[in-house]
Amino acid sequence: YLNSEKYEIRPRDWKQAGRFGELIARVNEIRRQQPALQFNHTLRFHQADNGALLWFSKGHQVFVVANTDPFWMQHGWVRLPIEELGIAARQPFIVEDLLDGACYTWRGAWNYVKLDPADRVAHIFVVRPR
């Protein structure tokens, strides 16, 4: 394991890291509030048309999309399993981002997301009835 990134210890200047510490604190807070995020037995990966977007759910409550590219903005369409959530194909519904409280109106199974690592690396969504 010599010279393996996985096992290297790298010091991090947390004051210079910007919002990284705040993001980790918020994610940990959300994990404590959402039981689905505390276990992996309900982990499911879903379709996204961009391979740099990681789109998954935990239970039927929490959906996460993350940009796996640390340098470039990535965008694309992600498929939400609306049939499993009891949402009709043309029925609008709200997804709330638990990271910042922003709400988006989505319609249908395929919806657009854009993640720029300079601004936001992920969304943690819950689906709210409209």
C-alpha cells in the first residue's frame, strides 16, 4: 500500500477549505434527521444521462444527486421512480433540497439538474406532495 492515495494521511487546513466543513456538518445533521440515510440496505442507484452524476436513493424518502467531477460543472437528466412514489406522469410535485431548503417543481420521471463544484456539489432531495 506504499504510495496509495487511499492510505495517505494528508493534512487539511480547515479554515482555508471554505465551505467544505460547513457542508460536512450539514450532511451529518441531515443524516441524523433522516433514518433512511443511516442504513445502506435500501440503497438504490437510478438512471442519469450523464455518467459524472451519481443519482441514488435511500428508501423511498431521500434522493441524492452528486457531481463526481471535482473540477467541471456537470448537468443532465435524472430519472425519479415516480410510479413507485404514486405520482402521476403529468402531475407536478415538489422536491426540497435538504442542504439549503430550496424547493423545485418537477413534472414527470425525467428532470434536469446542474451541479457546479464551485457552487454546489450535490442535492439531497425529499419529495413533497404538492
